[in-house]
Amino acid sequence: MDRSSLPAIEAHGLVKRFEDAVAVAGVDLRVGPGRVHGMLGPNGAGKTTLLTMLMGLVRPDAGSVRLLGRTRDEHGARMLDGVAGFVESPRFYPYLSGRRNLALLADLDGGSAAGRIDESFELVGLSDHAATRVGGYSVGMRQRLGIAAALLRAPRLLIVDEPASGLDPAGMRDMRALISRLSDDGVTVLLSSHDMDEVEDLCDDITIMRSGRVVFDGSMEHLRAQAPDPAFRLSTNHDERALAVARGEPGIVVTLEGDGLLVHAQRERLDAYVIALGRADIAVRRLNLESSALKALFFRLTEGDPAERAEPATDVPEVVG
């Protein structure tokens, strides 16, 4: 069987309870090979618990997980061959250098992992700090070191939780470029993030969770087709006249709010409206993106009455034993 054509992740009916609280309630997840798949959700949505079950750190109360075509029941610890990553913040020995930390991990992993230490440092931009004790690393540098540690395994599936956390803008740019490069090389990436811009820029597919359940799962193209129009904050030299001009422009909704206008429109419709304002001798003083299509759909799915936001979820399976 050609494992490269199999889904990188197949999870069915995953459930996890902690005493009386249901953290994950019957989640299905499928991630295709070579895809970058994003996971979004507010705090407490169940994303971290789901990732820990996928990586075998926590056993589900119900459901099944298959990674790169393998299950724990069939393959034991070999289920994680070709899989790497971290959940929450990666941890290292603070009194050891970055290089020594990675050398210890390479020893545990065996094989040719030790020969990839220098390459891993270079890929994440930490070569100049390899000899520095990790206790002196910033939060962002520790995130980079976590990615470097994962790359020691030359993974076919990389699972990372908030990979850009603590990074400055340049570091975020470099992290996005690295994930894109890994995807281009055939690595499947599942990343959990609070950064919607990161998800929108990087991901082919997206899963949105709320209260332990999936409220959206599909491609970015499918999401954009379902998402409401993005919102823009507009200020002109005559907002009342600008509001009147909007009534003659198709495909936009404009309301007067506070010290400006709120415009809901696709970008091509917004462009036409701005041109119409110029023709009416109305100057545009400020135009900012207030809420992207992804953000608008995210808040619609994760706030308010869940019965109004998504398809009703099936009951959580009863766990026996």
C-alpha cells in the first residue's frame, strides 16, 4: 500500500471527558497528505485536548485515531513514526544549550537524527544561538527551538500548537515561510492557532471548534464562499453624503457608526464604491479592514446560540468501562 496517498490524519468520534466536563464531544477530523490544516477556536474549545489525543499523549474515552495509515492498536509506538510536533509550549532543560537539548532528543530518537541538528537550527534561524543556554532564550526562540526539535525526526506529519506564539513580526514571517516550504516538500502540517491572519495565509483547510465540537470543517475556498462579507471602517470628509452614494452601489451595506462608516462588501464592490465617492467629490480619509471574512464567520460560529450557528451535533457517545 502506498502510504503517501493515505490521509495523514483520520479521527472518528473522538470523546474526552475530565470528570463531569466534556472537553471533546464526538469529533471527526480528516487531514489530507501534504495539506496545511488549521484549527481555530476560542479558549476552552477543546483544540489542545484534541491535539494531545492525536499525538497519543492522552487516551480518548471513545473514538479512533489513525496517523499516516497506522493505529496504536495495530502498531503500538510505531504509530508515531514520521510524526513530530508539540502541544502548548515546548519544554527544554533551561541549564543546557539549545544544541545539547537537541542532541539529547536525537539520542532518544536514534537513527540519523543527530545528523540533522545543524540543519534544524538553520531552518528555524537559531544557528547563532545554538550554544546559548535555553534559560536565556526568549519565548519566541523557544518556539523556534520546538520546531527545530520536531524537524529532527524529518517528519511527514507535523502537529504544532501556536507555532508563532511569542514571535516578533519578522519571526512570524519566517515561521510562515518555513511551514509553506515544508508543505511544498510534501510534509502535512496541522497547526492550532489564535492568529486568524496566520491561518488564512497558510492553510488549505480549516476546522473551527466550539465547546468540544466541530462547527466548521472544510477548505478555505468553501469557508470563503460561506463567510459573510468582510467589514471595513471608512471615514470621509462628508459621511452623510457618502452614505447617500452607497445607496446607488450594488452589493454593499453601509451604516453610519460613531465617527465614520462601517462598510460590508467584497473587495471588488468596495473598490467600485470608493471610485464612486471620488466621482462625487467625496474624499476618503481613512479606510481600514475591520473584520476579515474569516473573522466574521469565526465569530458567527463561536458566539451566541450554538443552535443558530452550526448544524446540530450528534449526542456524545456513552463510554462503557
